[in-house]
Amino acid sequence: MYIISICGGSGSGKTTFTDKVRKELNEEVSVVHMDSYYLPKLPKELETSMGQPNFDHPDAFDWKLLARHLKSLKNGKAVEAPLYNFKTNSRLKKTKTIKPSQVVLFEGIFSLYNEDIRALSDITAFLHVESDIRFIRRLHRDVEERARSLDSVITQYYETVRPMYQKYLDPQRQFADFIVGEETDIAAGILAAKVNELLRKPKKK
């Protein structure tokens, strides 16, 4: 089986791109969303100067659980993935079963950050989208889907999203097999074609 890791900043279109790739693949696909693996409670040191949680720092994620689940899927075992409520900023008690499949699409803002997880990945991609476009997309999403106020989204962007992108997110580009721009249709087709080619190859004995 193959793990395809898709990375990019908040609002870069990772979920949309992942869905486009999924629809082009010839085999059953499982999808792992890194957003589901936020820690149940963020450590105190991740609070901003205004006392708000910094969800754009690598330490906001449950790396041990994420690595264990990706390894299990790689070994053909189903996992019970956590679910996260972005309106209450908390992990839900219920989980979602993710079954192993020939292809696992793993998307998230830090999907290329951790060395051990990168080692599990067979193909890596980074979505490079201009900051103004990412901000506008994030603004619409957080206000419409996550019950956020306009002022809170703007404050969070300048306080954590933008500086964390520059410090931690953008450097992940060096680990990507290829970079994807704003227009993703052709890139999704190319990535899917490559994965379909790998799936057709005879398995090594």
C-alpha cells in the first residue's frame, strides 16, 4: 500500500486537492485528516500573549497517536481516528474507523514536518498558494463553518497563523516531491496517474 502525504498552509486547498486525487484513483482510498489529531488540550506554553491557543504550532498535535495510526494502516490494520470539534476546540469522545486500503491520502498543515512520518510516505506534495488567497479562504471557512467572528479570525491570522507559516510550515517545501500551485486540477491528475502506475506494478516477492 502507499501513503501519499499532502501538505500546505491553512486555506491552501488541501482537502479539495485530496478529494480531486481520490476521485482519479482506480483503487479504494482511505483519507487521514491531520486536523483530527489536535491534542485534546493544548499545553499552556502554546498560549499566545492574549491567552489564546496556538493551533498553528507543531506541538499542538498528538504526534504519537498519529504515527501509530499511520503505521497501523501501513501494516494493513484499521484504526479508530479521533474527531475534533472546531467550534468548541475539543476532541470528541466518538471516533471514526479508517480501514486500510491500497492508498492512504494523508493531508495536513504539518504532514511533512515529522521525520518518522515522512519515512512512511511514498509520495509527498506541497500546496504553495499565495498568502492573500489562503487568508480569504480561511476567513470564509472559519466564519461560515466554525462560528468564528471576523475580528477573531483576523487576530488569529496575525498572531499565530502567519508567523507559524513562515517559521514551520513553508520550510516543509524542501521535503516535497513536487509543488502544487493554486490551480490543482492538472496536478491532481498527474499525482493520481503516478499512483495508478505504482498500483499496476507487480508486487515484489
